[in-house]
Amino acid sequence: MMNRRRFNTFLGAGMVSAAAGLKIGMGQAFAADGSFQRVKNSGVLRIGGVPDGAPYYKKSLTDGSWQGFYIDICKKLADDLRLELSVLETTWGNSVLDLQADKVDVFFGLNPTPERQKVIDFSVPVFNNAFSLVAKDGLEATSWEDVNKPEIRIAVDAGSSHDAAVTRHAPNATVVRLKNQSDATAALQSGRADAQCLVLVLGLSLRAKNPKIGKLIIPTPADYTTSNAGFRREDDQSWRQFVDGWIKANRASGFIKDAIIRNMQLVGVKQSDFPPGFDV
């Protein structure tokens, strides 16, 4: 664990600022009693983890160790700051409450929906998760326009970002709206739908479980939802600003992309399964 003197020496040398592109002075960064000050003083980076959230998070039932691409990303963030990483077991639904209660310093893996934006702050995108179609064999399509036809039935979980993407890009298609993703997958398997819309991470995972279900298409023009980090809302924005810079630097270096590809193996997805030109 790092003491205060060691942390100040590390930051004073400009290592963090240079690596992450932080554009505020170190004196300004720690002026207020915010999250960055708490992290600095404690030497611990507190994050949340979802035990059954592979490939994002996965907790071993045998030894309690954590895996997942957000675990790898947070380990690097902690290492770059010379901090100890502490993982709080939580759920996707409780993550915002954990931030508000100051149980964690940051939670990776949230989409900045309008409702969430009312109560917490968000980082820049950690990665862009492209909308994809898992399509039955015989459906030849490369673009949204190719499936924008009444005879094409696309299954979605009603009210989701998948539903919104299909409504936006293929308004003339027959949209089969079902209660959840599993029901939409069942519709594709049974022939009641010609394709299912899923973000890429979920589409790849579905095909890894059942390669015969269909082929994966990323329709053009590509459209994305984002996966971001969430922060407790506070006046001092230095912690969020730092993490923003760190994310940008590690996207540019390729680290985040590599972490995603590496950990997709947790759900049976190999690097060769990713579509050509995949990027974050």
C-alpha cells in the first residue's frame, strides 16, 4: 500500500499527468476534499464487481479471485497510481447506489442513460459496443437498409437499446418485441424471427454458446452504445477528469481493446471470432 509521501512523489514527478493527459495542475487537482483526495490519502482504489458478470466481471467460486476485462482495466488503473485494488461484490442494479453511498470510488460498465445521469457522473466511453445482428443462415445483409423491409423479422428485448437501434435504422422491418433477451433468442431459434439485435459483446457470446444459431453481422453504418465508468456526484471533478484522461490514453495505446479480446475467452469467444476491423 502506498503512503501519502510516496503518492505525492509519484504525482509530483508528473508521471500520472503525462500518461493520462490530465490538463490540470497537481495543486488544483487536490484542492478539494473529493474522491481523488480520498484515494490519495488511503492508497486504495475501491471498485465494484459483479460476480456473474462475465466477460466484464467474474468471481471464482473456489478461491474468490476476480477476472474479467473490467478487472484487468481497473488493476492497471490501480497499478498506474501505485494503489491497492479493493473489489466490492455488487450487482448492476446496485452499482449506482454504491457510488452514491461512497462505497466505491468508480464503477466501470455503465451506460449513461438519462435516468442515471440525473444522479451520478460519467467518464468518456471506455469502449464502443457496436450494435450487431445475429442472423439466420440465408439472410444476406451487410447494411441496415438490407434489413429495412417488412418481410424481415428482427427480435429485440422490448424497450432496450437494441429495440431503439432497430427502430432507428430499420423502421420498415417487422420488429418482434419480447420481454427479455432470452425470449428474443428463442424467437430466432424457433424461426419466429430472422435475426436478433444485440450489442457486439452479447452477440459474440451468444454465437460462442450456439454457433449454429446464425451468423454475426455488424450492419453499416455502424452504430454504437457506450460502456462508461460512473462516479459519485461531487463538486470536485478532479477524479473524473483524471480517469477520463487515463481512459483516453489506454484506448489509444490498445490496452483496453486487448483486455476486452483477452477476457472474451471467459464466455468462449476467441480472438478469431471478432469481426474484421473490430475496434473500441
